[in-house]
Amino acid sequence: MEFLDLIKKRYSVRSYQSKAVEDEKLKIILNAARLAPTAVNKQSFNLVVVRTAGKKDELKRVYHADWFSEAPIVIYACAIPSEAWTRRDGKKYVDVDTTIAMDHLILAATDLGLGTCWIAAFNAQAAREVLKLPEGVEPLLFTPLGYPADAPVTKTRKKLDELVSYEHW
């Protein structure tokens, strides 16, 4: 698939089939995240793969939507601030690094016919407890992963000239 076609094909899946995700596909998707560029190649993130079978009550503590636990897998992207590169002015790049890795993961999933939904509005404390995260590790975002049971809806996007400036703002 051409890259721009892949980007256009990706959408936020909110209904999943119960069909299991093949281990080979999961490995490809996770490896895509591992290969993502990060500041000074620090890779200041960790991905936690949770198989949802028998864990719906736990998962509901983290995110309330019923469709969230329909997917056979949920992948949590956790940031590790102490391992991140820090710019001279003090700006840590951990959120950027983790986000780039998740974007690679999501695009790889789309390329393999799987669906995802970028989720950042969740109960962070519940995620820490459910995942048994150690001190200093932050749950940043996550996605269900599975075969879509819905169809994409039309996306609206700003025009390019609303998003891009040349030479100055």
C-alpha cells in the first residue's frame, strides 16, 4: 500500500470483531513502534500488551466505553520520563517519543488490516493500578487492537493553508 493511501485508510475504530490478532501480526506492529525515531534514540517508552479476555471489569476502570474492551488486545504506551532526552531549556521529549512510537504502531496495524483507536482521555490512576506500573512510569495513551467490525466515517480536516505557514507565522 502506498504511504499516503495508508494514512487516508486509518480511522478510529470503535467496534471490533472477537477474532484474535495473530501473534505474527502483533510482533510486526510492536516492532514498528520499536523502530520509531526518538530523541537521541533514547526510546523512553514501554508498551504493555493486555489481552482483554476476562479483564473487562479492570479495563472499564481505565476507560468506560463498551467497545474498548471488545478488541482482543489493548496496548498501553507508557512514558518513562527519567530515560528521556531533555532539551537545554528543560523540555523533556518523553511525550513526543512515546507518541511517535504509538503512531508507527497504529499505522502498521492499519497496513495489516487491523483497527485501532487513539485514546488519551482515560483514568490514569486506574491505569497505573491495573498495569501495576512502577514509580516513574506514566501511562500516556493507549489503543485497542483488533479487526474492525465497523466502517470508516468521513473525516473532516482543515485545509493545508490553515495548518502551514512559510518563513514566519
